[in-house]
Amino acid sequence: MELRGILHGLTHEYHGKEQPVDYYLQLGEERLPLNEWLGSELTISFLGQKNCIACGRKTNKTFNSGYCYPCFTKLPENDLCIVKPHECHFDQGTCRDTSFGETHCMIPHYVYLAVSSDVKVGLTRKNNQLKRWVDQGAIRAIPIAEVPTRRMAGELEFHLSQFLPDKTNWRKMLKGDVREVDLLSLRDEVYAHFPDEFKPFRYREDEWVDITYPILESLDKINSLSLDKQESISGKLIGAKAQYLIFENGVFQTRKHAGYQVQVTASA
């Protein structure tokens, strides 16, 4: 099996906690079903060219996981408020694209607790939570608030980050070094830290989501593999989690290499 194209990262499908997430390596319009190739030899070779994942132009350097510099500076999905939503400036009339803001930011969002390495607080658009949780490598997650806008979600997340981490330790996440925690009890503890104006938005469903990943074996040591350091990466594929491919000899962060023209070869 051989595919060529612009690498976009990993896509996935969740089928419930009893089944591992189905992972696909996205190359342009084509995708490689990775679960079918677990235990097989996989080679990813850089073909020497990078293209912006938005406009398609050739670029010597990519920014923010696959964009050329003009798209990085102009597109709304690359604005600083995406990573710092509490600094949203939509109401000031300075949004890079008001239609983007209306469809992506001025809509209901969840603030959630997720277990990936330790427990973290995060936010995501309502109905996007499963994608977000899988992208972060969470094994368990639950919404704790539903608010009307992304800015409000960012303000609550920023406040709660005083008491909980808002980042994932990616090495622990990939090794499966995860702290056991009772999410419902922790949620009740976190509610005590809600500012008064956010208390009406508390989310009271008692069902959390469990996520299982397609991993044949765990790595004792995490070695990061990069196409910036070697022309090709090859080895036995033993798993996929978050945006990482897990090989016997290390892990490959696909999103970091978005925009790279690659050839992917798989053999049993």
C-alpha cells in the first residue's frame, strides 16, 4: 500500500468505550485506515516540499500546524484569541472574519474536565467535544458547564486554571501514565470555585465519556520522531493516540508536520 499527498494529520471515529477509536492518516482527500495496519511496517517519507493547508501555496516554513505566513497572519482560526479565548475581541469589531466568529465563537461551548495525563480543564464547541477529547488523548471526560459563547467559556476556563491544570503532559499521556480520579466528585469540588455569574451555567449530567485507543503495547521511553531531522520515519506501528502515531522506536506528531508532502508506505 502506498499513498502520496499533503499531510493534514489524524482524523478519527469514536464508536463507544467498548471499541478503540478508529484512526485515519489524512493525506489530502485520501486517508489511510491505521487500525488495519497496527503491527505492520509503516514508512513516512518527506518529499521535500511544504504546502499551506489552507491556500495550498508552497512555503519554506509552516506556522501553527500547516499554514503559510500570510494565512497565519490573516485567517481567523490563527488569531491569538483561539488559544486565549478569554481575550476574544469580537465585540470590539476587530474580529478577522465576523462570519467565522458568529459560526465558531458566538455559539454554545462546553467547559469540561478531561483525564489525559492528569485532570485538566478545557473548553470546546458544543457537539465538538468528542473530537476535542480524542485529539488530546483523554481517556475520560465530562462537561461541567455550558455557556453561550467561546469568550465566556474562556473566561471560566482561565479562572479555573488557578485550581486545575489546563495543559496535558504529552509524554505521560502517551505512556498511559494517568492518575485515577472520580470525575463526579472532582466536578462537585470544582463547582465551589465557580464565580457567581457562571453558577447558572453548571452542567449537571452525571454521564462521563470513556475513550479507548488502538494501542498494541506501551512505550517505556518516549522518543520524538521528526521529518525535520530525518528524511523518512519507519518502523512497526503499535498504536495511535491524540495526534500521535506510536512506533516501536518512538512517536510521530502528525499535526506538527501538517503541510508536508509525504509518501506513506505500509506493508504487512
